[in-house]
Amino acid sequence: MPGGKERELRRRINSIGSTKKITRAMELIAATRVVKAMQRANAARPYARLITGVIEDLAAGGAEVDHPLLRQRSQVRTVGFIVITGDRGLAGAYNSSVIRAAERQLMGHVSEGKGYSLCCVGRKSASYFRFRNYRIANAVDGFSDNPSYDDARHIAETVSEWFLSEAVDQVELIYTEFVSMGTQRVVVRRFLPLVDTEMMAKQGSGTDRSASFEFEPTPQAVLEALLPRYTEARLYGALLDAAASEHASRQRAMKAATDNAQELITKLSRAMNQARQDAITTEIMEIVGGAEALGGNSHSDAEPASATMLADAEAAPEQKHSLTAR
């Protein structure tokens, strides 16, 4: 029935219009938050660069430290993973890309006969690995879109304790690095053990800044105090990059959803207009058909009467002629 189809299309258009308003609002919110997240990430980078530079200066100055966070294990039996995802969805492939990379990395180590220990940051990664019966040693959530330094310190202390207690021999960090508004890439980086002092000395050998500093009490003591802060700074930078990447991905996903909703509304509006035209055409044809039917019945009823009148008219002269003859 044309009228029923038109009503159905109108309901669908109204429903899609309501969804479009929601996606548009989420797009605007994500666009606002991604700017703040970018500013926070950019503000945290100088601290990370400076603390890295100080450690390189210490190593270049001959500070040899046998810190537990620097010790390379002769045999890697268990690998820890820090998987950073979001707490919410509707962000395109942001969460699934990180989870796929983490699962691929985990299965690669398992195929080599190594154990694993998972630290899931964000509800999406925790729910995914829990649903698939992976062992999750630690799971934290509730701050993926707005992480703080305390959150990074808590996670870094937990994972460092794993490494120091030899529960794991190596820790890998998997997250989304924020490059620009249009580019975010999933990276897998070694988190622990840290780069040893010899490698740091090579990285800092291009500069001669260490000669202009005096360290108290000793370079070794300063280096031992800085290494835990260095791990926290690295993890905090990763959390900020992940938050900015999540907001950028959500903005793009919601913009695509809004555009698709508008395109669908346009198609359904055309279909509804066509249905309305079909309904109007059908009604006009019914009216015309009814009028023709009524006109045909009137003509058939009038035909016998006219024939009778014609016969009477023909009989009238004959009657007159017979009267005259009498």
C-alpha cells in the first residue's frame, strides 16, 4: 500500500535524523577534546626529552650503574605486555588495531614457548582478552581519555615490580602514537629493561654538555634516582599520545557517521517523494476511473428513453393522418 510505505520511510528518516544529531554532537565534543589532548601531549614532551638528556649526560660522563631496571636477562622466559586502549568505543579502528597488534605479539612469544603477563589499560582491551580467556594480571580503566601522571606512576610501579621480582623478563608497551590529526600509528616498543648506560652514552656522545655539570652526591646516585622517574615519564607520554589518538579517531568516525546519515536521509527522502507521487497518481487514476464508470452508467440508462421518445415522435403523424381521413 503506497501510503503505508510512505509512513514507513518517514519513520526511518526521523530515526536516522535523531542518530545524526547524536553523531554530530559527539564529533564536536571529540574535536574539542582532541585539541586539549594535543596540548597536554606537547606539554609533556619537553620533560621527557630533558630527563632523557640528563640520563644520557650521566652515562656519557662515565656513570656506571648496575640498576635492576637496566639488567638484561640472559634468557627471556616470560614477557609482560602493557596494552593501552580506550574505555569507550565509537572510535573507528582505534581499539581493534591496538588489540590486534597486542594479540599478534603475544601469540608470537607464546609460539616460542614463552609465558606472558597482561596489563590492560582501558576497558576495551580488558574485556577482549577476558572474553577470550587470556590471563590478565592487572587491569585499570576509567582515565583513557584524560590520563594523569599519578595513573602513569601507578602502572609503572606495578610493571616495574613485575620486572624486579623476575615475574617477567621483558616488558613491551603497545599503544597508538599520535603523529598528527590525520595520522596515528600503532607501535610496539620495549619498555623494560631500559636501555643500558653504554647505549645511553653512545646516544649522548654527540654533545659535550656533561662537562659543564657537577652532580651531587654522585652521578651514580642521581642516575639511580632518575631511572624510575624515566619509566614513569615514558609511560605518561604513551598515555597522552593514546588519549589524543582516541579523540582524533572518534572525531573522524563520528564525522563519517554523520555524513553517511545525511546521505541515507537524502536517498530515503527521494524514495518517500517517489512513494508520495505514486500514491497521488494512484488516487487520481481511481478518481478518473470512478468518474468514467459513473458517466458510462448514465449514458446506458438514457438510451432506452430516447428510443421511446423517437418512436412516439414517428407515430404521431400517422395518428394525425388517420383522424383527417375520418
